[in-house]
Amino acid sequence: MFLEAGLLTRRSVRQFISGKKVDRDVIEDLLKIAMYAPSARNCQSWEFVVIDDEEKKNKLAEIHPYAKFLQEASLAIVVCGNTKEACEEGYWVLDTAAATENLLLAVHGRGLGGCWCGLYPNQERMQNIADFLQLPDYIKPCALVVIGYPQKTPPMPQDRFKTEKIHYNVF
């Protein structure tokens, strides 16, 4: 039940307590959980870039048009796909999406707040982030996860369970 409660109460957080740092050991725990995500044929084609430097966070907030709130957050993690390690072309996207969800659930479980800011499939946004982070060509940025201590507890989500979205055997 605890796990289910965490799954049902996770919300995107965009308002953070400014200047409050997340310890490195906590960051590594979050990344460990992210790396326990399933991946295509267990190829684990993900890479993670942690941005906790204030100047770099602020620049990243300027680059991504929907991540201005990063300036107040503790850090960001860019979840990237390694195309050399992907089992098949394009599977890095699925691997990184699963790792991103695990990361967001770990953030919530630690009492932190997080928000997934999309990069993939927006090629211009991906290239801007890749250039900023000096990524080699085979490393593709997929998601920007903003993390910090929430200013307030997010409201409980509305019920998202919709039976009309469920189809058995055929559509």
C-alpha cells in the first residue's frame, strides 16, 4: 500500500525553497533508483548529467523555455540516452523514459519535489542542451528533471482513473 500511495500522490513541483542543497549521497541514491528501471534487453542505455552549480543551473533555465523555475531548485538531472549502448535504434528513448519515471518516484519518496521538463523529441531543444553540456554526438538528452525542496505540499491529484481508456482484447 505504501508504494501505491507514493505512486498516486506524486505531483510535479515547480516552486522550490531557494538555496537549499540536496546532499550528494541523496543524489546518488536517487540515481541508483533511476538505474533500476527496466530497459530494453537490459542494455541500460542511459547516462545522467547532474547540474548543481548555480551559474550552470541559471543558464540551463534560460536555455529551456519551460524550466525557469530551475533557478530556485536545488539541482537538475538531464537523463540522456547512449545510442552506442542501445539494443536497437530508438530504444534509448524508452530506456530513458523508464529511468526518468523511477527518478521522479525516488524524488517524491525522499520528500523532495521534481518536475519532468521534456527535451525529446524537440530537436532544437535537445541540440541546445547537448551543446551546453558538451555531450558527444552519441549521447542524446531526453529529459530534464528539476529537483528541490518544495515550498509547499502539492495538492492531491484528481482521480485519473478512466475506465473509458481501458480496452480488452481489441480496441
